[in-house]
Amino acid sequence: KQEVTQIPAALSVPEGENLVLNCSFTDSAIYNLQWFRQDPGKGLTSLLLIQSSQREQTSGRLNASLDKSSGRSTLYIAASQPGDSATYLCAVRADTGNQFYFGTGTSLTVIP
Amino acid sequence: DTAVSQTPKYLVTQMGNDKSIKCEQNLGHDTMYWYKQDSKKFLKIMFSYNNKELIINETVPNRFSPKSPDKAHLNLHINSLELGDSAVYFCASSKYLATQYFGPGTRLLVL
């Protein structure tokens, strides 16, 4: 069964710093991988989706990479801002398309 | 305009009661999902419907029954509520296999 792990569980950085969040998964038979952010008491907001055939996706200050064979994805956030403070979740969709697994999340705090 | 909406936002009820949570999406998506987020914030998929057909049915108690009257709606009915059902329930929708969009969540507390 697919297991998705995110390290670190919590991260605190000063404003302006570049940072990397990690996501690892045990079964490389994935269809795509999606990164979300969740603000306290709110739903999830999709940030980036990477298809299994892709190596990376970029949106503004965010860059997500995917190494399917090693079961890893990273989310790079450039020039972090206090508004980036949230929990970041990765999720993988199995290549059958019909299973979806979330990671354990990384709680990010950006200190002004 | 709200893309994925859920009602109610908060639900406080007694053990043993039956309750329903409604979900609607106006994005024209063909796939809808229900997730449960527990007290440790871990998200787990419960059900998924594609074109009103059940395609994911994870191991959840059969007290939980999803119903999709049309592609824009996916409701969740829960019978005989238990203390352990307390959680936040999220609805989401997508085009099949594409980016998922989440609702704001329904916070269920069973007393």
C-alpha cells in the first residue's frame, strides 16, 4: 500500500529565505502528484500538479520537482513571506487513477 | 462565486443520530470526492464518484453512505454516529484525474 511521508513535520524560517519541503512515497506507480496548502480552519488550495511524465512545474515563487523512480518530490519556495505560513501537503494519485494518498504534511511558519 | 460548497459548516450532534452533509460544485467537473481529516490533521480519502458512478470506496464503516444525485452533487449520509466519527469532512471535485478543488470542510462533533 502506498505510504506518503513529508519531512520535516514543522519548519520555521525568517522572511526572505528560500526553503525546500520534501515528500516521499513508497510506490513509484503513480499517475500524478499534487501539492496543496491548508490554512488553519480552512480547506485545501491546490498549488501545483505534476504528471508522472514531468520532472517539474513552476508557479510564481513555487517550483515542484518529481523524481518518480526514487519516490521523491520537493516543493521549493523562493523568497518566503509571512503569508506563506500554512500546512503544505503532497498527495499522489495511483497510476490506476482510482486511489489518492495524502502525505503527513509540513507546517511552515515564516517569521517577519 | 463559490466553486465547491459544503453544508453545514459545523455539525454538533449526539451519538446514535443520523446526519447528512451536502456538497455541490459549479465547476463542471465529472468527479467528486469525500475525505476525512482526523484530529492529527491526516487526510484520508473515503469515496469518489465519476459521472455518478462510485470509483473509490475505501474501507470505511458501512454507516457511511455517499449519494450522487447528479454530477454536481455528492452527499454523505452517516447513520448511528459514533464518537470516533468526529472529524473534519472535506468534499472535493475535479475533472477526471486532474487537479482537485476542495470545499471549506464540515466540522463534525459527536457528543
